[in-house]
Amino acid sequence: MTATLSPVRLMSPSAMRFGVWRPLLGLIQGHQGMDAQGEWLAEWQLQRHAALSPRQAFKVYLALSALSLFVAAGLWQAGASMVLPLTFAEMLLLALAMVLYVRHASDRDLIAMKPSLVRVEQHRAGQVNRVDFNPRWVRVEPDRHDGSLVRLSGQGRSVMVGEYVPRGCRRQLAEEFRWALRHLDD
């Protein structure tokens, strides 16, 4: 009777899907280890996939406003006197919608690790929430076991990340965090 071993999935730095393992980049680019300033060993930038950048959204707003004014001016000249005030109200509401869109278009989570620090920065609507952890005390766990957000916790603090990662990929994101935490001192 022979025993068969099931393959164990070992994560390597090259298998990281969401983050960057700097020592591997250093070897590829010909640099060794961290620089004198203590660069981050691992980094993740998880951001919203916005269809338009703030500059593009402003250009779209200007184009839509110009088109609306052009049509409204033609209808006003044809005798529809209420079209122009309604067009200005429409432009105002569209401007409000664009401001809300642009305000959240650059939302993101930044997670960075080095042997002495794990830093999580959450950028939401122009405000930054920063939480620092000691890497030896950080726990990585899903909030629930159904593909929900990933919770980083330790020292009485916790933060949820992974909002901008597809639900089915959040487990892999948590595995990357765990792998990086185990290999920070290597």
C-alpha cells in the first residue's frame, strides 16, 4: 500500500496577485534588500475601478452641459420659454452627481509591511484613516466565511480591507497577507 501525498499550495512572491513583494523586485532589478530609508517589503494598493478619472468626469460634464444648453437655446428660440430654466436645474443636479462621483473615484486601501510595522491607510472621500500594527501581533481573518471583507486586527484595533477586491478573490488576498507576515523577517 502506497501513500499518496496531496500537493500543498505554497505561495511564492511571484504568485502574489494583489500585492508586490519588494525583495523579489530587487532581485529582478539588480538591487539587494531594503534601501537605507527602510522601504516597505510588501505593498498592496486596492482601489476602486472607476470608469472615469476626475479630469475625464469634468470633461464629460462640460460636454453634456454644452449639449444641453445648445438644445435648450434652440427650443427657447422656438418658443418653449421654460426649457432654459429647467436645463440649468438639470446642469446643477448633474454637477452634484459628478462631484459625488469624483469624490469617491479615488477611494483606495493601501497596506504596507516591513519587519517593524504594518500600516493600513484607507482613503475615503478625501479623508485618510491610518492604522499601524506590530506585525508580530497582527491577525488576518475573514469577517465571515462567505467571501466577505478581510479583517486585520491586533493590539485592540481592527480594520476591514478588501472592499475593492472581487468577493471570490478575498480569500487569496488574506492568504497573501498571511504569507507576507510570515516572511517579513526572512
